[in-house]
Amino acid sequence: MSTAKIPLFKKADLDASIGVFFDGFSKVIVAVAILMSTFQLDGSLVFGTMMPGLMLSTVILNGGLWLMYRNLAAKRGDPNLTAIPAGMQTGRMFIWLFSIMLPVYTTTGDGLLAFRVGVLAHFISGLIFVIGAYVVPYILKIVPAGALFGSLAGGAMAFLILQSMNGILAMPLVGWLSLMVLFVIYLGKINTKLPAALIAIVIGAGIAWGTGSMAFSSVTASLANLGFYLPRPFLNIFSSEVFNLTMPFLPIIIVFTINEVVTGIQAVEQAKECGDDFFGTTQPLVLAGIASMVGALFGSPLAMGLYWGYPGWKKMGSGTGYHLGIVVLYAMVSLTGLAAIITAFIPEAVVLPILAFVGLSSYSQAFEVVEKKYFPAVIMASLPVIMDFFVDNMAEGALPGFIAFDAGSAFVGLLVGCVFVFIIDNKWKEASITNVVAIALTLIGMIHSPGLLLTEAYAPNKDFIIAYAVLVVVFAVMHFTKFNQKAHLAEQASEKASSEAE
């Protein structure tokens, strides 16, 4: 056992604490603005329940990682060990808001009910996250990247880009300009000490106040939320009404949670690429899932996970103490109601560009992580979720064909993407098996049915069952006859020769 002294907190930890905190808290500002303006939720719920719940999640995740990595540094005798960053995850937060809570609110007109559904979705996601820490590495060996990222790209386009652009263009002077700020910083690759999202919010808010779009009455009203708030249980998410409203969104919850687990695995891989191959993956992921579940039990729909960025914090010289700094910063804004005053200065049109840009980045990422030949599969995998969006946002019956993908669109996109990847690779057996899975999911009501098996709404689309069955047979025949195998192998050899020549 090493006797090396591990510093509790050092100068470089301050920079990392502030950087990671503002990266996450800028998204919290977005969530608060949307919850209070779009869902018309009361400040006592947002600042008195949700924010302390988020604080509890932060204590469990960042506090837990601080202890974990501090112990690891002590065992290794390395006082300069840099901890892997973690905090609130943007992706699932926006999906919960726009693809789960907003449809519930649109249907019921009840903001509190929609919030409860979002919190239950978060709790379920946390449980899936814990399970995923163990099983996702095996899933990644089966599901092609083109299918996985294509389905996620569809969610990004529908719920982040299209939904956000509506609000951005409603206040173009504020929203569009804020979006341009993000484009300049991110796409122009401008190096800034502060997070680009925070800069865009400050500039956009300045424009809003300068043009008279904001009133000081909102700031005055926010003072009423100042106080001291402790986490309190929020257990009414387990009612039958909330459960029934949440179940139709289970495919979305599963698919996007798996994506965030993959993100967490990649965060650890970043450290290994820096030569630090001593970090484990499962334990921090399990901790993130538990943090989410506990936060949900105390009224927070804001998901937690691991962050990318390890190389930057390591280069800066950050240690393990910055996780402790993050806990302190979140405590300051979450337990005092200070977040209410901060958000009172910021209109919704300022924060929506962040959602749109996150969506654009997520959508483009799908084409960056797969080979060019899989682009058609990515596109096809993204379409069902986009179709689902249009069905939910247009007059009933305007696009009747899209309704077929309405139920379980995230799973449908994943299946479609898998089939197209396997077609591109001439893997006929895998394509056949994928259609068997599609039949099974249809029969239990997970896709192509408004309700699950043994529920009143269960009504699977028989035409899809027949279509999938035909494809099972056709692809099986193609596999056993080795259809196009010689030509495909010749093409692969030609591509390999061309690549080597280049």
C-alpha cells in the first residue's frame, strides 16, 4: 500500500470544477426555462423539489467518484491521477422533455402529470443504466453501429432540432443570433475558456434584455424562491396513471439509455487512449445509474452519467478533487433557490439553440462514427423516429402511413438500421434473425401496436408480422444459397487494395 499523499483539492481542480459545472448547469438552465414556460410548472416544484433532487444525484455520482478515484490514486501512489469527468447528461434530459413529457402534456394539458411521467422515465432509465453497465458491452458486439447511431440520429433530428427550431424562429432576433454564436464557436473551432453554451446564453440574454423582450418583474418574482431546500421524497411517480402513460415510451427510454451507457464506456476509453488503462468501466457506470434512480425518487428528471473530456482535464493537471468542487457548486445553486434568479434573466428562446445544436452534433456524429457505405442504413434507421414526430405534430390522419412507425419508433428505427447494415455487408443470416426479433417485438406489442400484450390497447399490425415473416424466409434462403457472396468478397478485396494503395 502506497503512502503517497493525495491532495484534497489543488489549483487545477478549481478550473475543472468550474468547467464541468457550467457545462452541466447551462443545460439545467435550459430545463428550468422549459419546465416553467412550456409546462407551466410552479417554482416551488422546480426549485424546491427538482433542484434538491439533482443535488442528491450529484452528491452520489460526483461525491462517489471523488472517493473512488481518490482511493485509486492512493493505491497507485499517484497524487497526480486525473479523475474521469461526470455529471448531468444532456441527451437524455432533452429526450425526456421533448419526446416523453411534451407529448403527455399536449395530450393531457397537465404539466404536473407530464413532469411525473418524466421523473418515472428517469427512474426506469437509471435502472436500465445499471443493467446496461454489465450487458451493453455484449450488445455492442451484436448491434451494428450504423443501426444504433441512426436510430439516435432520428431522435436528435425530431426532438432536438425540429422542435427547437420552432421556438428559435418565433423570436429570431434572440434565438437565431444565439444559434449563430454557437455555430461560430463550435464549427469555427474557436478556443474559449468558458463553455460555448454559457457564452451563447449570456449574449442571447443580453440581446433579449436590450430589445425589451424581458421584464424585471420576472426577476422580482424569482426572489420569492430564495430559501433553503432539502431533498424530499417524490414517490407519487409510482401511481397506475403515471405508469400507464410512461409505458408507451419504453422503447425510447431503452434505446437512448443504451446510447448514454455507450457514451460512458467511450469516456473511459478516452482515458485508456491516454495510456491510463487502469480505469474500470462497470463501477462508475453503476454509480451513475444509482445516482439517477435516487435523484428520481426525490423529484429529479435530470439524468446522470460519465463525460468525455478526460484528455483535456489531464493535460490541465486536474486531479481527483474537482469532483468535490462540483458537489459544492451544485449545492450552492440547488439548495438555496439561487437557480431561480439565474434563470429569471434568461428567456426560453436563448436556451433553445443549445438543444438545436446538440441535436445537430448528435445527428452529424452518426455519420462520423460509421463507414461511408453504411450511410443509407443510418438514414433509414433515423426515419421512423422522425416520422413519429410528424405524426404527433400534424393533424390527425394527415400522414396515415407514418402511423405504422408511431408505436415503438425508436425500436423500429434500430431494427430497420440493423437490416440495412446487414444488407450492405451481405450478412443474410443476421438480416433474417433481425426480422425474427421484429416479429417477436410486434407480437408482444413493443412495436406496431398502441399497447403492450395483455393490455386493452394491444392491437399489433398483422401486415407487419406477415412482412417480417416473409423477410425471415427470404433472407434465410439467401444465406443458405450464399447469394452474392463471391461478388461481395471481390468488392471487399478491391476496396482493401485501393485503401492500401492510398
